[in-house]
Amino acid sequence: MTERSPGGASGSPARSSDPRLDRETPLHPGTGSAAIIIVDGEYLLQLRDDKHGIFFPGHWGCFGGASDPGESPEQTLVRELGEELGLAPDPSRVRYFTAMEFDLTFAGLAPIRRYFYEVAIDPAVHAKLHLDEGAAMRLFGPEAILTASEPMTPYDGFALWLHINAKRLR
């Protein structure tokens, strides 16, 4: 006799009370932008809300979000940082880093992209930030990111890994 966990391969999708295990609530992926925010060699990350209907609830990730119609990736970044942190980044300290494409044609959706920008801020600016979206914000050293000491959104974790290891790539 084969045993299966509730909602397993033979069961129907389940909406768990734990949002991380929810396989029923619809998700709405879209192209967006994210900030790799650096403060004195550490990375400022957001703890995503622990709620249904978002990607990777209860995981740490980069600040950012989906683009509004007609918005450029740079405009999305500036808007999202303002909404989430009250941050108006100095354009001279914002640098395009990389982009990832996700082919969602398997779900009948168009491909989407996530654009990553490096945003350097001073400790004095960091001290004035206020969290307006998400459950928490915290600085992480490279070691904490590389060892996955906390649950992290996979795509942001990979972008951070690339950022930390950029000089090793040949």
C-alpha cells in the first residue's frame, strides 16, 4: 500500500493554512524590477508577508515588484522603492545588474522578466528608511546569503549569489 500526504499526487490541490503550502490561490506573475540594495557591504532584504496569493510568502528577498502598464524597468524600480521604503534612490548610485526571463508558456502565459539593479545607499540613508510593505527588513552579510541561513526567494537568491560572486565569473 502506498501512502500519500494530504493533497499529494493523487489528491486535489490544497489551500493550506500555511501560505507557503498553498497550491490553490491564483498567482498573477508579471514583469518587474528588484533592487540589490547595498549598505556598507551588506544586503538590505525584505521579509515577504506570510499571506496567500503572493510568490514565496515568508521568504527573504529583494525589494521591488511588478511593473505597471507602460512603465519602464527603471520607473518600476523607483516607484517600488518609494512605496516599500520611502526611498528615492540617487540615480548616480543605481546601476543595472542583470535580468532573468521566466518562460511561462507552459501555463498559457507570456514570458516575464525580473530586472535587477544595484542600489548603493549610505548608512545614514538606511537609518531613515521606513518599511511600508513586507513583514520586516534586515541587513544580511554575504555569508548569510551564500549559506542560505534564512529562507530566500530562489530568483532573488540567485541574483544575490551572482552579485556576490561577480568577480569569479569568467
